[in-house]
Amino acid sequence: MASKDFKTEMTQRFIEVVKYLTMSETVHSKTEIGLLMDQPLQVVSKLLTGQRIITLEQTQKLIQNTNINAHWFITGEGLMLKDQNNTLKESQMAYFISGDKSSKTIAAILPLVSELEERIEGLRKENEEIREQMTGLVKSLGQLKKKPTDLPSRNSP
């Protein structure tokens, strides 16, 4: 049975995929996402709200029909897109050629923003752990700095 954390992470990644697919205009509705996965709209809605966790078959269909990186989708590691660097370059070129901000450019940058947000959260957790360690060290140092009369003498029996 999947842990609650795993279910939450999978739901979050599915939401990110849906946002990306919508913003990149790969799909125009949740119904189209359902079509990519051979699932009805009701299932997609339940996946987005966390009422259901995405199955292996649904994941397979989603991965096969999009440019989503399977490793990222399952583990959260790496880049969201199979060829994210090329997608970003193509979107930037589209922006420069058209001369306006396209939703494709925004969609290409969205996975990078998500990755940075995850890194920031990881650094916050690491920072908090270090603060807790420092607090413990300060307390230990305070105990070591007690007055010599509080400590047993070397000559005592």
C-alpha cells in the first residue's frame, strides 16, 4: 500500500503535468487529458483532487502520449520533460520570432520554476536541521562553561 506522502507527491506531480499540458496548449481541457489516458473526466478530476492516486496503467498512457519524463513523474527526480532543454530553447525562439509573450514560453519555464521551488524547500529543511543542531551545540557549550565550583574537583575523592 502506498504511503500518504507518496500519494500526495504523485498528486502534486500530476497537477504540475496538467498545468504544463494546459499552458503549453497541448490540451485544452481536462477531458482531453482524460483522452490521453483513456479515462473519463470524472477520473481526471478525482486524480487532481487527490481522491484517487494515478495507476500504473494511467501513468503509462500519460507518459506514452506526452513528453513527460517517466523518471521524474514517478520519483520527482530530474526534469519534468524528456527533452526539457530543447523545449525551452524552442519556446524562446518562438518568443523572439513572434515578438510577444506566448503561453508556450511560460509553459516551458514552469517545470524549471517547479524544480527551483523543490530545491528551495529542500534547502529550507536542511537549514532548519542545521539550526536545530546549532541550538543543541550552544546548549552543550553552556553546560561546559559552568563555574568551576559546579564541577567536581580533580582532587576530590
